[in-house]
Amino acid sequence: MDCLFCKIVAGEIPSHKVYEDEFVYAFLDIYPCSEGHTIVLPKKHFGRFTDMEEGDAASLFAFVNKVAKTLEKTLGLEGMNIGINNGEIAGQTVPHVHVHIIPRRVGDGEGNMHTIVELHPSTDNIAELAESIREAFD
Ligand code: 5GP
Ligand code: ZN
């Protein structure tokens, strides 16, 4: 498999691992946005978060919760951003699903996830939009 993160999981490419079990792997980002920026991924290869089954996604997030709490305790954090760049349009550069945990500290820029996108749509049709999404659930 020609996948950077599969190679990291297999130990073919070195990484600063912080945790590993049978299903998941976590390591420090090589180009950290902040000190302690951690990448969490399932060992099994999925391209995108939306390629995963709900059960696999739930297991991944249970583990993300565990890593986030450990970072909070170890680094003395007051908060962090936890997120996924899902798809190239959203900034995903490595096509193996992974969750970013980015520690936040006072004076670091103070932006939140809402600042990622600059174009804000009109809310005129927000009720119809919500209805069409509600109806699409299985
Ligand atoms: P994405 O943009 O796909 O959500 O995030 C990919 C992340 O992987 C980036 O934050 C990038 O710094 C990190 N990354 C890319 N190559 C390597 C690598 O070889 N080792 C580590 N530890 N992180 C990497
Ligand atoms: Zn992979």
C-alpha cells in the first residue's frame, strides 16, 4: 500500500509515537501547528472519514477522547481544537483518515474553526435546508 500513514503504522517510516493499540495509532505531527499537535488514526486504511462505518468512527473517536485527555493532563492544557480535514477541498493532504488534536494556548492567534471558511451563505432558506438534511438520514 503506497500510503504514508500506513507506512508510519507499519514502522517503515519513523514517527514520534505517543500511543498504539491493536486498532489505532497516535503520533506527533512533523509540522506542528502548536506544541503537542497530535495525529490520531485507525490502523486500517480508510481514505476519508466519510468512508468509515459508524462503528469504526465511534471506536476512533473513543480513542481520540483518550488521547485528548492525556494531552490535557500531561501538557497542562486549557483547551484544544479537534478536527478532521475530510477531503481535498477541506485541506486533507494525506489520504488516510486522521484526526488532528491541536493544543491551544493564550496568545496563539485565538481563532476558532469558524474562521476556516470566509464565505458565509445567506440564511434565507435555512429551514428548508435543515428539512432536506433531516429527510436524508437512513
Ligand atoms: P491533513 O492536511 O491531511 O489533514 O494533515 C496531514 C498532516 O500530516 C499534516 O499536519 C502534516 O504536517 C502531517 N505529516 C505529513 N507527513 C508527515 C510525516 O511524515 N510524519 C508526521 N509525523 N507527520 C506528517
Ligand atoms: Zn493508509
